[in-house]
Amino acid sequence: MPQITVNEAIGQALAEEMRRDERVMMFGEGVATKRQDLVGEFGKLRVRNTPLAEGIIAGTAAGAAATGLRPVVDLLFAPFLCFAMDEIVNSAGKLRYISGGQFEFPMVVIAMTGGGWTVGAQHNHNLEAWFVHSPGLKVVMPSNAADFKGLLKSAIRDDNPVLFFVDMPLGYVPGEVPDGEHLVPLGKAAVRRAGTDVTIISYAKMVDTCMQAAGQLASVGIDAEVIDLRSLKPLDEEAILRSARKTGRVLIVHEASRMCGVGAEVAAIVSEQAFDALKAPVRRLTGPDAPVASSYVLEQAFMPQADAVVKAAAAMVGEVAEAT
């Protein structure tokens, strides 16, 4: 399979879906500038720049979706979604239910998030849990180029609003991506590494951090299984519980802050439904409850690193060894 970057995989997915369905259109902040190849192929009516007015962009997308179009909008940075909360949460997320199913809202909202670009706190804030908590919305956060393509294509075809978060440092990371039709279903996690001693659950760029940690753990005789959630809502509870019951130990790793994060929900699912299989308490390793610094050094310190994952996982296994 050819190697392309995540940004190229996103462009490939957009082009394929726009060719497949003439109702698919894209607009947002700088999209016609960034995606000039799409403008050249599909024209200025289907690929448009907009003013920097996130609420208007999202509201226009909700209206377009209600009329039968399938808009994809780019709001650049995740904190900018604050300006579009009413349109995304109260309109797109709820009106299908309120209408008794008379309307559908097949729209995708793309936003960048995550540390690595030193863009500062007002441009970098992991808000995925906000939208996971909002009824009627789906939330996706891939970790590699193939999944970016496959999940974006599935999101565009879905009849519900989907928040599609792009972890900024992944944009230029290459990976093998299938040519042509490649779909990854929403709500299905992936086992990135099989193991028997401890389950490490993560998403977005933290998956690679966890894979690095798993390699280090293997060198000291600890066999870690790494689960990539990919889709945060719907959440693949079956995959989470299967792995939890297999290893008996669960460590959840994400960059977003700890309180009320995705990790809290995963921990609750495991504790409520697989408690009898646990050999150690479920643990979470997350970013701090603080705004992100614009310093690269401080930004890296903000995020969980592989050595911290190794230490946490090894402690879980060590606790059991000491107890027995």
C-alpha cells in the first residue's frame, strides 16, 4: 500500500466522497486555500472559504444537512468550537430527535487538537469529552493515516453529526493507506498489540506513545495489549471488556485532562461490568487540569510520555506480584 500523510489521507477521503456523492460539500476557515485540488476538481460552489465565524459556519452546515446536503466543515482549532456550541449541540445534535426523525443531520465538523505545535492554550485544548457527553453527536479521533481516511469516509456517510478531531502532530505523519474504497466503521476499536498482562487503552497520538511503552514493557517481561479506541462515541464497549477480562489490568491513557474525561467513562465501564476479572484497580494517566503552555518543553511535559506509561503499567503488574 502507498505511504501518504494523514493530511493527504483526509484529502483523499474528501475527494473520493465528493466524487461518489454530489451532495457532499466542504466549507470553512481556509478550506479552499488548503484544498485547492478539491476546488479545481469540484468547483467553488462545493469547496468554499468562509469568514472566521464559527457559529455561522456550523449553523449553515446544520441547515444544509437538514435540506439533504452532506456538508463537511473545518473550524480549524478545537477551542474555536466554543463559538459554535449552540449550532452543534442544540441544533445538529438534538433536532433529529425533536423532529421525530423527520430530519437528518449528516454533517462532519473537523477540528484540530492536541499538543505538538506550540500554538498555546486558546488553540490547543482537548475538548472531545464535551461532545461525547452531548446527545445526538458522534465523536471520532483516529491515530493513523489509514484510519483517518476510513473513518472520515464513514463519518461523511453517516446520517448524524460527527465531530472529527485531528491530533495536530499527526498531520504530517505518513502511513500505509489503501487505495480506493476503504471504510472503517464508527464505533469499532482496534487491537494494535495483543498481550496478556495488562491492557493499555488510548486514542489519537497517545496510541503511538502506548505502543512505545509496550515495547519497553516487553523488554522487562510484561506483555501489554494496546487498544486504540478510534471512535469515542459510539464507544466499543465489547472490545474494552474483552481485553479487560483477558488481562485483568486496565490502564487508560489520554492527553485530555483527567476529570470527567473519556478515561473516566472507560474506567466506569470496566469497573461496573468486568470487576470480577480485575486483578488490580483501573488506572488513568492523563494530562493535568491546566491550560496548555505554548513552550514546546512545557507542552511535552503536559502530555503523558512513554516512560510514564511504562511506570504505571509496571506498577500495576508489580502490585499483583507482591500481593501473591
